Amino acid sequence: MTDAATLLAPPRRRHAGQGARLRAACYGLLGILTLAAVWELYKGLGPVDGLVVGDIRVLPRTSDLAMPHVWDMIARLFEPVTRAEGARVLWLEIVLAAGLTLGIAAAGWVVGVIVGMAFALIMQRWILAESALLPWIVLSQTVPLIAFAPLVKSWGSRIEIGAFEWQDWMSVAVIASYLAFFPVAVGALKGLQSPDRLHLELLHTYSAGWWPTMLHLRLPAAVPYLLPALRLAAANAVVGAVVAEVSTGLQGGIGRLVIQYAGQASGDPAKAWAPIFGAIALGLIAAGSVALLGLLVKDYRRTEGAA
Amino acid sequence: MSNAVTVTGVDKVFDSGAGQVVALTEVALDVAPGEFVSLIGPSGCGKSTLLRLIADLESPTNGTVEVFGTSAHQARLDQRYGIAFQQAGLLPWRTVAANIALPLELSGMPKSDVRARVDELIALVGLGDFGDRFPDQLSGGMQQRVAIARALAKKPQLLLMDEPFGALDEMTREYLQTELLRIAAETGAAVVFVTHSIPEAVYLSDRVVVMSPRPGRIAEVVPMSLGSTGSRADDLREDGSFFEMITAVREALHGGGVAAAPRGVENR
């Protein structure tokens, strides 16, 4: 429930100047380099067969099979996927797969945001709906996705309306939306409830009804709560899409490649890491795109305090 | 023309967890059109509650509240009054001009009319160059002026103000008091003004309504014989008659028949 916990914290205004942003980028890069250095350091110094205490391996093996060199992993990206004639270079294969997954995740994100907003509006409008729905919304996230994904696929395959036929990727998008709607519902509800009594009474004295109050007060006030929720939803949609690809067996996405290349890891250990990098990059791109959205609504992140 | 405000035999009882709390009992008050009336009294005397009853933000347990001859509820729906609170309560994502425009937009006024009216109001409260600033770029005094302009947007003939200058420093406060008198005189609006400060009440008002707590009621109504409110200026603050009126209000506060000292009233 850490997701919800971050959402419940009141949003703060941040003054991110050009310099601060550059520094943040440098720290990010430094973090990656440190991670690579730690990886290589352990690989160099750690016991080849790991450390086993009793029956439990407390330290991993450091063999090339378990922990390929960082540079091997990178170099592998620029080699062909297979030795077959005309095979694509690995990074391109990853990018294409990631593109497909990103598209599905984006569709899931959009559906999740719409559903999440709808839930938040309903819960804000009727206090009874909040006490009736919110526990179920929280509970919904405890359903194991692995169990749930094949069900969605089999339900979906029965849908056929006129020329419309359910596609497998739609099942994946639905599962992605199932993870994405949660932070939006919780965050948006918190945001819609955030205006203080003073502002609500002011709108009341203008004899503004529910909808004008929503439009002019609650929705704008919810923006600072919505932005982190949307970002979380984007990351969740990617995770959901990747996991759903695996459990519904959808071909062509990054989730499929993770499984497929892991199966080939005994012969080609560095290759298995490529789709993992792809999935990480995917999450960053998804969350980053939402951050760009935040720039469009920066006036809504202002606070009331005097200068 | 009917009174701006007519309060008749009003009781207000709040149900709290510990039982019932009597906030107001047997309150009767008339405010004439264009009159400036201050409500003063210690904390818990129900002065804010009385203002909220007039604004139809609360409803009375007994008695009636009329605004311009209609019920307070109808007056709120018709937006016959403008209101300002201790916090300016501006919407942080709207500029000064857009904040003032909000009540006009909500009533469906055409865009060009809104712009013309907003320009008028910005000039009226002396914020000429600040129309496109955001609230967080303004001082507390300027924010409060925006709030007053917003309260005046629909040309109400009644202004309800709940300690609007309570959070400001003394210099700004005195300046805005004189500004408020000018604005009230220009618009001809009646004002019901809640305050903790005796000099503020005396300086601004035609009549000062002194209230006492437990249960909240009107102890005394002290008329201010200081000339018309529109003609008052800062030199009045050093005038002998001003101090006489301060003394009169203070005695009314202390002599309200309540043993407890009037806590929460500033004597400066």
C-alpha cells in the first residue's frame, strides 16, 4: 500500500531551475554507474559458487552464467538476435517489442485513467458510494494478476459484436488498466476532496451547484494530487502489460521476450538481460511522458501563500 | 425601501457531541441600506455565527433572517450580498483578474462584459497593474483587496465581512480600513463587519453592535457620532471624539453583565 501512502501526502511545490534539473540528471547517471560498479565489484570479489549457509544460498553465484559482465550485456545489444541469416540486431528487436508493449500499456493507461476518474467522481458525489466502493477498490489490487489474466483472456475471446472481434492485445490492455486505475481513483478522490471549507462556502454563496463547483474548484484543486497518480498509473500500466503478456502468452511484446530469452540464458546469458533493460526503459519513458503532461498544467500547482 | 438586513428573534443552537451549544439567543438587528455596522465581542459571542446566518451559510434554529425583504436563503440564491473572510480565499491557479471574474462567469455574464467589469473593479481597489499576477505573487494586503473586489463583483448592496483585516499588519490594516470606507461610500453598499478590534469597529462604523458570550447575544448597540463614514480619514484616529467612542464601546463590552473579562478583544 505504499502507492496509496505516497498519494496521501500533501503535494509540495518544487522550484526546479535549470541547474537543479541538470544536477538531478547527473545524480541519475551517477546512480546507474554506481550500480554497474557494484555489480562488477561483487562479480570480481565474490565467491564463484556464491555463499551457502545450511541449505540457503545467501549470496548469488558470480559465474558468467549468473552474472554476465556489464560490458558483455551492452555488447550483446549490438549483435544479431540469433545466428540465423538476416536476423535483426538485438537492440532493434527489443525496441520493436517495447514499442508494442508501450502501445498496449498506453491504451491500458487511458482506460485506467477514465475508469479511475469516474470512480473518484462517483465517490466524491455520494459519500455512501465512497464507503461502499473504496474498500473494494483497495481489495481489487490484492487479486493476483497471474491468476486473473487467463480469465480475462477467455472472457474476452467470447466477445464478438458485429465486425468487432476481441483481440488478444485487448486482454493485455484491460489487465494493464486494472493496475492503472487504482492510483488514479485514490489520488483523484483525495484531490477532489482537498478544497478547504472557505473555498467551498465561497462557491456556495455564488449559488454554484455540484458541477460548476467540480469544474471551477474541485478539478483544478485535484491537479497536484492527480499528477503523481497519473505517473504511478503509467508505471503500473507498464508492469501490468508486461506481466499480462507473459500470463496470456501474447507474442511480440517485451514480456514475451523476457521469458523467451531467459530460456536461452544457459547458452547466451547476456541476452536475457536485454529485455529487462528494455522493460526498465519502458517504465521510465511512460512515467516521463506523464511528467511532460505536468508542464502543461503548471499554473494549477500554485499555492495560495503570499509571496 | 426595505432594510438591508432584518434579524428577528433568532436563536442558534449547535448539536455537538457533548450536547447542545447555544451560540445565539434572542438576537434582533436591523441594518439600513448603506449603513456600516460592526459586530464586536469576545470569542464565542456568536458574531461570526450571526454573519453566517445572514449569509445563509447556517440556518437559524428559531426566528427569521431577512435580506432586502426576502429570506436569507433567497438572497443568497439571488446573490444580493458579497462576502469576504479573514483569509482572502483566492483560487491559487487563477490570476487576480480571473479570481475577480469567477462570480461573474458563474452567473453566465458575457465575456466582454466580464472583462469590462473586472477592469472597473481592479481600478476600484487600486490594483491597476496586478491583473495578470497570481495570488502567490501578492502580499496579504493585496490578496485581501482582490477578495474585496471579488465580493463587489456583482454590485451587491450588502457586504458581509468576517474579520477581513484580522491577519494583516497594523499599517496595512489602517490603510485598507480607509479604502473600505471609500469603496463602501462609492458603491452605496451596506456593510456588516465582524471584528475583534475596538478602534477598527469605531473607525469604520455607523453603529457598533457589542455582543457577549454564553449564550451569545447582543449586549448593546452603540451609535458612533463621528460624522458620515464616507467622510472619515486617518486624522480621525487622533481626534478626541474617536477616543470617546472607543471608551463608549469598551464600557459596553465590559459592562455587558458578564463577569468574565472580554477575552479576545484587542484594546489597541
